[in-house]
Amino acid sequence: MSPRYRRPSLLLVFLALFLSLDVRCQNSPAPYEFHGLPVRSDLANPTIEKKVDALLKQMTLDEKVGQLVQYSVGTATGPGTGRDRYDDMVQKGEVGSLYNLADVKAANYYQHIAVEKSRLHIPLINGLDVIHGYRTEFPVPLGLASTWDPEIVEKAARIAAQEASAAGVRWTFSPMVDIARDPRWGRMTEGAGEDPYLGSQIARAYVRGYQGKNLSAPDSIAACAKHYVGYGAAEGGRDYNSTEISEHTLREVYLPPFYAALDEGGASIMSAFNALNGVPSTANPFTLTQVLRREWQFPGLAVSDWTSIRELMPHGIANDGATAAFKAFSAGVDMDMQSNLYHEHLVDLVKGGKISEAQIDEAVRHVLRVKFALALFDNPYTDETRENHGELSEQKLNVAREAAERSVVLLQNEPVSGQSVLPLNHALHSVALIGPLADDPQQMLGSWSARGKASDVVTLRAALEQCLGAARVKYAKGGEITSATDAEVATAVDAARASDVVILALGEDAGVMTGEAASRAHLDLPGGQEELLEKVSATGKPVVLVLFSGRPLTLNWAFTHVPAVMAAWFPGVQAGPALVRLLFGDAAPSGRLAVSWPHSLGQIPDFYNALGTGRPADDSGSANAGTHEAKYVSRYVDEPNAPQFPFGYGLTYTEFRFSTPQLSAKKLSATRLSEDLRSRKTNTSTVMTVSADVTNTGKVAAEEVAQLYIGLRGTSVEEPVRALKAFERVSLAPGETKKLTFSLTPESFALWDIHNERTVEPSQVRIWVGPDSRRGNVVEMYLTE
Ligand code: BGC
């Protein structure tokens, strides 16, 4: 157990938390019920509590409210406030946090005003969206999740924290842990995909990386789990749109990654833009108070999203700013990002008796805990000689390349003239490299690239020319991402004709089509790229499609006509070297899909961990449509149910065989597991193991991601037919076999039952171990009374 998780005096901490929560939650209608675990955190300790108490006693009401106010200095992703006299506001103690300041001198400048010139010398906490790297840009988060490798995600987040903290940033608005089941939503690129278990493991890895061993270290930055909650379920995939999620699904699917991030010690959480079941997330007492504070006992800071408090007015639940501030604050949002409404109204709301000063104290306590935990009172300034920590280094670039290599998913690799197209042969005489994304460094950085620089990126073209020599690479852009002239296409076709093999680098525009406010109603290749693909393929040359995107794209033509396809996402600064190593087999692909890849738009939402139906269709869906038995089942008449590629899927240059799983127990007592759940002996106590042999049956060394799924039957509520519960990356030489042993805990079998209680129920359990969410060998066991 690391020191961070040691709880020296639990009783004191719980007492302090309970007393403080009691005050903040006084208006909450829900009865106290303990559903979850107290989150592990280095914010909740008696030393910090004493310091917070002492400081609170000295603060005026205005100074307290100041701690709850946050303003952006710099790049905006939303409307401004009209307030820009930051020096003046900071000096008066009217601001608790600034963000979008990513310059060490500027950060120290404002900190100096806060610490030396404000009455109580309370430091600012300086935030920034450090999402998949600060200067050293790693693959976009969906790519990082496709590594199924929490260790590399943690390493990437650690490097990001070191670089960002060297620039005076001590708080990142990351990880985005929103479950996303709809690829139309542009922000799918910012998260870890569709699965709560994978999402939780990845969320924990980011938090460990950002916050390091201890938040107080100068190179640690506070994490922020966002967007709480349900934002990824935006109806129609349209950003900012409403969501309807039952409490059961909320608890089983959408909340777990948030819980995981906070349980790992995550210091803060951000309330989302969307309405959840008719109540905007930024004014939602159920999620912000009942779940977050009462059940999870979260001691840290809840910040709003950019102007999401002001947006309660267009949402229609507040007709003026004071009401919006009142609703957000009473629901549990501690800090107002950019709405300017806490600044304007909280003092008056207290004076008018609508909010008590004790409630304000409680919110300020959450902010101060984070500031003390970051040791900002002792070390408010960033050592400007650390600035070189922000520079690229060989070691960091190696991590970036490794992460990129592991993030790429080989979707298809069919034989041409009896041999798989990939890996390519180093001895090839000539390669045509075609497409608008082959040599565009800015695109490789994806959306949200903090202080990433296009000049740091090695593109596919640069890496390929370095590998083969420029003379063997015939490069033709073939047009822009959204448009192409006949002449550009013709030049590309000529280049293809004159080469042995064609690599096509096609896809989306990272800035315009992925990320925030970038939802798409069409998921095909934009502009003239489909035509370019078809014309180049018509030359008859073997084609490898390297697809750059922030989400799965529906590419039916490509999947039926192009022999080799790789999903490269947006791979970051080392895009080119990683791709070239994979294309030529110097590294074997090992990325696995973190989202189901649909055939067509009509299948969306299409996620693997769906419930069964009373009329399940066979896998092929429409294949038996003619027969009477096959008609009245849950299916489309014009499209299979199965996705193009399932969750967990990915090919490589070898094949793996899985043995039938062996269980250490065929029966377990559901009652005993439920008791363990309640007494909090959950994810640490193994109750059984599942082992399986994995063999590399091919001729190439490679890594497999072995995946364990379970399905429960006979429960009080329907559970997913399959749900991921464990996975492991394993490296195997040709012919090698390794035995993998997975631990299952009470958590692995737990569900939210028909009364919305967390429990383990008597049931029949099916357990699969295999290469993805649709394959693998299955065994059964029972959870008895
Ligand atoms: C986004 C957040 C982000 C915030 C601050 C908002 O528009 O939704 O994810 O953290 O801006 O930049």
C-alpha cells in the first residue's frame, strides 16, 4: 500500500467529513444510505483539516466566496465574462483559481499577487486542459485507451504532469471518464470508450500518473474527473444535448469510472453541461450531493464546466443569474468556472438567508483541501529553472512512440496473391504514400493539445522517407481533408500506378470534426477521400489504409475492397515512427478497440455490453430473415446486428489460441460475497481465480490482450450478456504458451439490484476468456444462496 492510501486516523477523518457533510447536505431530501466505499484520498487527513479550520476562521464572507471563483486568462472554449482585471481581483481575494495560463512567468506573476498582496495570502490554483500530454503529445485518449495498457497511460500522464507543473500548472481538467456509446459524439475521442471496467482502469491510471506518489510533490498535478455525469450519452450524439439514463444504468455504466478516479485519490470532479433526466448536471443534487458526497464521501473539489452555471438559464431552470448560482451551489458545485455568477451573487444569497455561511464554508473547505494537499501554501511558486522539464527528451519520445504503437488497431489484413499485405517488406522497390493526413503534423496532435507543437511531430511521410530513403517514396497529397480537385486525384493515381504498394493516409480533421462541439451526423470519409480511395484501389496495387480519426468511421466500401486497414486514431508526436515500425513489422500491432465499430449509422448506439432481449437474434441478424423463426427476433431486416468489429478486437501478425478457462471454484456463496461488498472488502480480496493458457501459434512475436468477460443469469434485473471484468497484456514468442491467472473479487460479480442496492445475487455465471468481446471459450459456475 503506498503512503497515499494510508489512513492514519480514519475515525477522525470520517468524523470531520461526516460533520461537514451534514451541514452541506442539509437540504438534500434523500435519506442517508451507504452504497459505496469511502474514496481513498490524500486530501482527507487531520493535518489538512486543522489548517483548513484555522484559515476558515480568519476569512471574511467575501474572501470565502473568492475561493469559489475561477476565471480563464487566455484561450477560450466558451464565452468570456467581461472581467479581465485579474491583478485587481486576485489582490482583493476575489479569485480562487485561474486557468488557461500556461506560462511559468505568468503563473508566478499572479501567484505573487495572491500570496504577497492579498490579505490572507491564499495561493491560487492554476488549471489547464492537459488531456493527452502537455508538450510531449501522446495519442488522443481514445487511442491511449486502445492500448488496453494502464501502465503506459500512467507513464504518459506522469510525463504530462512533470511538463505541465514545470509551467506552473497544478491542476488538469482530465481525465475525461465519460462512457461513450455513440460515435457521432465528437468527444468520444477524449475518453476511454464504451466500457465501465476498461474505463475505470484507465481512469485510475491517469490519476496515478498526474498525481504521482503524493500530491504535494512539485511535479504532481491534481486530476479532475469529468464530465459528471452522463455527458457521453448526449441524445443523437449531439454535443451538449440532454440525456435520459435510468438510475440503474447510471450506477452500472456511467458512474463507475468517476468512482474509480476518485477512489484512486482524484482531487476534483467537473460537473457536466448536459441535463440528466431533466435536471442539468450542474444543478443536480442527486449526483452531486447524494452520490458524490453522501455515498462516496468525496472530500475534494467539484468545479462547474465552462459557464455551465450560467447555462442553467437557457436550460430553463433559472430565470436569472442569482437563481442559477443558488441552484448550482445548493446542488453541490463548489467552484464556478467562468460564469461569473458566484462572484456576483453568492454573498447576497448568504446575506438574504438563502444559503447559510456554513454551506459556503463547506464548499471552501473542498477547495482549500486541494490547495493544502498540493502544498501550495508552502511552495506557491514554480521554480523557473524547471522550465527545461517542459522540453522534449529521448526518454519521453520513446514513451510517446511506444504508446502510439500500442494504440493502433489493425482492423483488417487480407491476403493479396496468397500473402497478407502487412507487414510490408523493407526491400520494396517503391511505395506510394497518398492522402491529406500523410504529412500534416498539426493533425497528428488531435484535439486539445495543450502546448503541443506541430514542429515536434514526425509525420508518416517523414518517417517513411527516413526508413526507405526519399527516392523510394512517391508522395501525393491527393487533396485536402474536405475537398480534392480532379488533378490532385489524378496525380495520386499516377503515383499509385508507379509503385509496388500504396499507403493511404485518410480520415477526419482532428480540429474540426473531433473533440468538443464536433459531433457528426455522417461517419464516412469526408470530402473527396472516398473517391480517392476507390480510384487508387482501382489501380490494382495492394493498398494499406491508415485511418486517422477520433472515432470509428463507417467505411463499408473500404472494408470490402481494401485488404489492410489500421485505425491509427491521432497518434501524437511520434505518429510517423510508430506507424512505420508497425507497417514494416518492426513492431507487431497490439491495440484493441475500446469501442464497438459499427457497420452503419443505423446500428448506433451499438455497444457490446448490451442486455439480452426476450427474442435474441442469432449473430448474423438478417442472414436468416427469410425463415419464420428468424423473423420475430430483435434485429434489423437490412443490416446484421453484429458490428463491423467488436469491442476488444484487434489483429496482429500472428495468431493466438486460448485454452478453456479453469476455475478455482465452481460455486461461491452470493451471501458471503455481498457481506464482503458491504464490509468494503471489495476490489482487494480475491474470491476465486480463472486461469487460461494463451499460445502464440504463429511465426512472429507479439502481444495479445487476453480479456475475461462474465454474464450473470437468474438475477433480479437483466445484466449484460457479457461484461468485461479483467484483462491482461501478454507478450509471447512464436510457439510460446503462457498461463494467465485472473483474480475475481466480490466487485466482479456485484450488480445494482431491483431495489438499486449494490449486491451479489444467486445466479448462474458464464465466464469467457478470449481475444475480444465476441470470441473466447466459456465455462460456467454458480453463485449459490
Ligand atoms: C470543456 C471542458 C474543459 C473546459 C475548460 C469546456 O468547454 O467542456 O472539458 O475542461 O472547457 O477548458
